[in-house]
Amino acid sequence: MAKRVMIIGWDCAAPKLVFDAFKDDMPNTHRLMQAGIYGQLESTIPPITVPAWMCMMTSRDPGELGIYGFRNRSNYTYDALAIANANAIKVPTLWELLAEAQQRSVVLGVPLTYPAKPFPGWMVTSFLTPVNPNSPLTDRKLQWTFPPRLIREIEQVSPDYMIDIPNFRTDKRAELEKQLLKMTRTRFKFARYLLEKKQWDFFMIVEMGSDRLHHAFWRFWDKTHHKYEPNSPFADTMRNYYRTLDDELGEMLARVDHDTTVIIVSDHGAKRMDGGICVNEWLQKHGYLKLKTKPQGPTRFTSDMVDWQQTKAWGEGGYYGRIFVNVVGREPNGIIKQQDYENVRDELKTQLEAIVDESGQNINTRVFKPEEVYHKCNNIPPDLIVYFGDLYWRSVGSVGYNSIYTYQNDTGPDDCNHAEMGMFILKNGIHTDGHVPTKSIYDIAPTVLKEFGLDIPDAMRGNPI
Ligand SMILES: [Zn+2]
């Protein structure tokens, strides 16, 4: 029988939850772990959904893809941040490589696949698709499925299908919990249909619900979270959701034969969020950034607030920080001479890594220069990539706090940050060693190619697991 590979992606799933905390609630997962191998999967730098899944599917780093986050600089002006889409991917994805070898794929919910391009298989795109995520079926003009007629099958099989949960950063958590379960159930319902009705060699589904779950409910589970609430009505929400994931996994496994290679993966992990470092407040305090006027209270940072003639660097918020240097001849009003660029970056790095919390303890901030962590730096990389407090702290871009610390998130309630270590489980009937040392997100695409007996392109960063 021809080889088949099925990947089930749980966005943001953390190894300590799957392998430890919720192990007893996940019997199907546990059985796979015992029958195969499992361990930590090191994510991309930065460990962010976009670009992480696409880095996994191409085995190329964010620099080579030229995608450094959800939003990327499209030129060197001060406010040209554009949201990436599939057209930005210039190297072949796993399903495109498999297509060259006459293998057919189902690709369901993989981030950064919109707009869906023709290929031998079936695709439903992910969040970042410009349709109403709650009721995508109302929009038939946009290319969010391939072939386009697949929308009709979604309508028949899983009419409540959701791409994502709009406004998942909300305090209405009871409603959010319901939506999460509905989204996951309806996605897997359609996945089971595709699994049974389509002729595929490679099948991949990514569920975003686990990411939304962590951001909204982490504090009700993690006793070390500074906002932990004992006896909350949401105390079991995380556990119940993982039970649902496991239940859906069981349904999927029941529909594939025993020779199918099964891989469970996450694109990055999750950890509690201790707070936010207001990156642009910090830059002002240290003399790098000058605003024309002082904002009254927290205000979204925009380029028109800045006195660019006196600004050396500015920052962007997110799960990690990005710092951009205002360089002569590169930015419109650059003031840092090219020959001083390295010194400014080194000085920033040293000062950022010395950040302490309010009790004076160093929070273990790490700073990366893109050219030191990527093989290439296509498009426009940030000048520095910053993990505040080893990612226990997020980066807050807004200004007007009068402090570099904040414990409220400027984009809505959020309890967790992304962590570098995601997880994987691989069952192919050959490797049965159980727990193995950490592998890389770049190893997944070569692993799948090897399962099909195909050559692994030299340009891929990873190796078969
Ligand atoms: Zn993710």
C-alpha cells in the first residue's frame, strides 16, 4: 500500500501540558507517544504562528522567507507595515514538493495559505483570511478554499465552520469557551469528511483553538501566574479543551490505517505572561526615541508622534519586541550614520539585556541580530529581535505609561506569551523510543519527504527526525 502521512497541528500546544499536566486526560495522545517518539520541538526565532507554520512547511527560516512576523516593513518609511499572505512565500511548500512527485494533499487551516493557490489537492485557508472568520461561508468570492467549489462541501458537511474566533481577546470568557469548542468540533468534522472522501497521500490540519485557549484561560490553570484565580468557573477549561483535542485525535486515528505515519506538532509553546515591557517608553527613557508631545495616558504609537530628527530607534509591540534603527540614507529622516549602526545595535543590546523588574531583578532579556540567526535576511528584517524577560514579558508598543512596566495588555486581555519550545509526536511504526532529545521545527518537512522516499532539497534547514 502507498505511503500516507497525516499531520495534526495544535497551534501553541506546550510540551508540559501534553506530555505531563494533561497526560491522563489524553489517552489517544498517550497511546501515540508510547507507540512512537516524542519530545520538544524548537520553534523559529521568533516563536510566532506567522511565520512558524510556513517555516515548518518549507524548512526555511523567517529570514529566508523574508517574513519576520504578522506584519512586516514593506519599505523603509516609518509606517509601512504590511500583513503577510501566501503570495509572500517564494519557496516551495511541502505539499508543492509532494505534488511534483504526484502526491495529493489535503491542507486544512495552515496559517499563511491565503489566497489558496491551485495544486493537486484540497485546501481551506486559515485565519488572516479576509472573510468573516465566524461565518466564512457567506463569502464565496475570495480564494479561501481550493478548489473554490470545496466551499459547497463545507456548507453541506459542517455548515457552522469557523476559520477563527473574532475578538478572542475578551472578558466574555463563558461565550469564548463555547465558541472555542464549536470551532474545533466543526473543523475536525470537516477534516473527517476530507479524510474519508478524498484521495490523499499527505493530510494536514492545524487547529488554532489551542492558541486562543491559552491566551484567554492560562491564568485559571497556572498557579504561578500573577493573576491566578483559585476556584474560578474556568479552572477546568484548559483541561477540557485538551480532552476535546484528544477526542478529535482519536476520531481521526480511527479513520486511517495503521501504516499511516502520524505526526502531532505545535508551532511553538506557551508560558505564563508576567507583564509587558513598554518598548517605546524604554527607548525614550534611554534617549533613543523623542516624541513631539507627551501623550496623556496610554496611546497607540504612530509615526507622526515622533520627532524623527532626534530619534535613533523605535520599537514595535507583540509577543516579542522588534527594534528599528533610524539610519541615514535608509530611513527618510535617518540620523544614525552607517558607520555607527553596529555600535548603536551593540549598545542597545547591552542595555536591553540589563532590564530589571520592579524589584530590581534582571529579567533575562535576550536580543538577537537577524543576520546572526538567519541564513539570509530577505525583505526588511527588524534591526534587533528582543525576547523580553525570556518571553515571560511581552513587548508593548503603546506610549504614555510613564513607566516601562505594564500589567495590562494594550491589545486586550492576554494571560500567556509564546514559548520557544513546542512539541511533536511521531508514529511511523519504525521509531518507538518514546521520549527523545529536542528536535527542530525545520525537521518536519524533511521527515515527511523521507517518509515518502523523496530527496530532501539542500536548501532545507532541517534533517529527518
Ligand atoms: Zn501559533
